[in-house]
Amino acid sequence: MKRPAPKHRPSPRNGEPRTAPRVAPRVAEVIVTEVGARGDGIASFEDAKLFVPLTVPGDRVRVAVKEAANAKGDGLRADLLDILEPGPGRAAPPCSHFGTCGGCTLQHMEDAAYAAWKVGLVQGALARVGLGDTPLEPLSQTPPAARRRARFAALKRGRRVWLGFNERMSHRLTDLTECPVLRPGLFALVEPLRGLLLSVLPDGGGCDVIATDLEGGIDLVLVGPRSLDRAARERLVAFGEAEGVARISWQADERGTSEPIAHRRPVAVSFAGLPVTPPPGAFLQASAEGEAALVAAVLANIGEPKRVADLFAGLGTFAVPLAQRAAVHAVEGDAPALAALNKAVGALRLTTERRDLFENPLTAKELARFDAVVFDPPRAGAAAQAQALAGSKVPRVVAVSCNPATFARDARTLVDGGYVLSRVYPVDQFLWSAHVEVVGVFSRP
Ligand SMILES: C[S@@+](CC[C@H](N)C(=O)[O-])C[C@H]1O[C@@H](n2cnc3c(N)ncnc32)[C@H](O)[C@@H]1O
């Protein structure tokens, strides 16, 4: 069985190529036995692990073995040439960009095999820290067309703009002609954005576009055009009018602050019915469905606390619903996010604190006034805060994470500090990617 040729248009390179130790490609025939944590199939080749993207267990494939899989040299990487015999868990990918686009790398897995693999990612991470016996709740899955937030990359060459996601393991761009994971309203902006960026970007120039589908309309942030002259600003304003975009901002670079360009309508995201106005580009759970699953798991397991600390609180995804049943102290490092939450809280029993929780976690003494803690750090996890919690007497901790590996590391710290990890909820919010989120429930016996 031949692999279908990708239907995407040829893409330019967006940045420098990845450097990896190279060896001359060799063609080989192998059988895939499992799918690894990054979503690549794994086969055995000359006593080494061979990583073959886009394959499933049972696939007999012809591959070009080409390079060490990582800088440490443990394992080899191969390109898939032909599927000689498909494995039992193989399915037809729904998107024509599958195979090249780096956004979804697992559309070729049949639903049950895919769900089992995602749960296995969480189980594997827990097993590696000696917590493999933890009971897992069923996987909660976000459907297609649900992603409310996307970061597109764009590049202009001559009279053409490429706009989409980076290809797998590459800085090349997949020029999107469809995207089954995005909300339709977000995808509908892709073609108009190409037209806009053709007139805004210089030849050879690129930028990122963060698009969020909010209550009130779509919020756009252009990140990267170094400067915007008056004509470009006027084009952005006209684009907002023509396409009904609620808010447009511009940010000169990744670390810069965003500057409002057009604000046609108020935008908001509601947590437990409370509208919060996110600052441009603010963190938001990727889908309303995923957010609902995470919030439900937190609320179902928080117990009946009087005082809760919500650490890494963002805009208040957990803090606001928690504040309807307890006094909540929300701690977060990002000032604009906290300002947005503060502005919205009204009569809720919710206090906020800006604090770097990596450098300056809440100490055991500070934690003593809470009878429950929720923490939801970025992918790096919350090593220092977990250490402080391990030395505290807080009876109940609910940890939310987008990275099973750092979640497991922090869970081990809590368990070593005397907590019992009673259950874990896997949440699949990034459909067809190698990402999976978790909620873990810890209590002191
Ligand atoms: C995964 S998000 C979760 C946000 C929120 N709980 C939610 O669900 O929407 C992680 C949050 O941690 C914040 N953050 C990142 N590094 C931090 C640090 N060192 N100290 C405090 N907050 C940090 C980010 O600004 C972001 O809001």
C-alpha cells in the first residue's frame, strides 16, 4: 500500500533547517511494534530503536533510515517510503495535509487505538516514577472543529503568502487549505488573512498570527512584523471591518507588549458565567470542551474547602468557578492576565497575587491557611511549588498539567511528601497530536 501523496502546495523554508547528526540513508523493511511518546512508530533495526513517523503497530513498512533520532544518539530516525502491509489500528486520515503538517501527526490511527495510546502516555509517565498503579478515569476527548485558539505562521514570497502550521520536524510551512481541528470561524479567516498579509508584509517577511475565537468575535494578534506604517495599520483596520474581526493587535516581537490596532467589539471568555476580557494573546485552554472537562475534574475532587489557592491561575479558568463555593486566592505570574481577572471578579470572594512561582513558590507556612490547592503550571511543571506543597499540611491538592512527564515528576514529589495520588483524569484536548492533559487528585491520609 502506497502512502498517499500529500496534496499541499510546495512550501518555502521558514528559518534555518534543524541540525541533526546525519548518516547516509539506507532503505530497509521493518515491522512497527509500538508508538512512542512523540507519536512516531517504533521498530527494531540493527539492535537499535528506529523511529518511523506516521506508522502504527503492526505496519510492515519500507523506510529510508537516515539519522540519529536525537543528539544523544539513542535510536535512529527513518522516513516512511511505503506501507507494505497495514497494521490493524490504521485509519484513513481525514485531512489532506496529514503527513506534512506538524499540527496533527496521529490521524492515521483508528479511534480506539488512538485513545488507548493517549491513555498509555499518561500510564507510562506515571509508571516511570513508580506510580503506575494509580487508577485512571476514562479519557475525555475533544471533538474535531473545536479548537478555539491557533497560532499560525505566515511567510510572504513574491506575490504569495503561505499561512498555516510548521511541517513536522521542520521550519517549512504547510499552506492550509483545510483544518479539521479548528473551529470553522477560525479557519474561515485563513484565506482573507493571506490577502491582508500580502499587503502588510515585506517580500521575504513573515509573522505569526494568534487567532482566538472569543465571545464577541475573533481576536487577532500579529506577532513579528517589525514595524507597521500608517498604510499597513489602515489596512488592518479595514480588514477588521470587512471580516467582522472583533479586535486586532500588533506585537513587534515575541517578548514585546501588544499594541491595539482596532477594537470593534468587546471580547470576553466566560468562566462559570462570569465574563473576563482576555488581554491580546492571553493563555486560554485550547477548547471550551477541554476546559469544561478540566474544570469538572477539579470541582468534582476539590472537596468542600473554605479557602483554596489557585496557583498558575491565568485568567481564572479554575479560580472563578472555585470562588462560587470557597474563598480563592489566585496566584499568577502574568500581570495583564491578573489585571483582567481583577477587573472581572466583582462580588466574588477572590483575591489575586502576582508572583513568580518558579522562583518564589508559596511556602509551607503560607500554604497553611488553605485547605485545598489547585495548580496548573506550564509544560515545565511546578518543581519548586510541588516541593513546598510536599512540606505543607494542605489536606487536598488537585494538579492540572499539559505535560504527563513533568506532572509525574511533581506527583512523585508530592507522594514522597506523604500525599496519596488517588486518581488521574486524562483529557485529550489536542486532538490527533501527541499532547495529553491530566488532572491528578492528591490528599493527605
Ligand atoms: C497552563 S497555563 C494555566 C492557566 C490557567 N490555570 C488556565 O487554565 O487557564 C499556565 C499559567 O502559568 C503562568 N505562569 C508561567 N510561568 C509562571 C511562573 N513562573 N510563575 C507564575 N505563573 C506562571 C502562565 O502565565 C499561565 O497563565
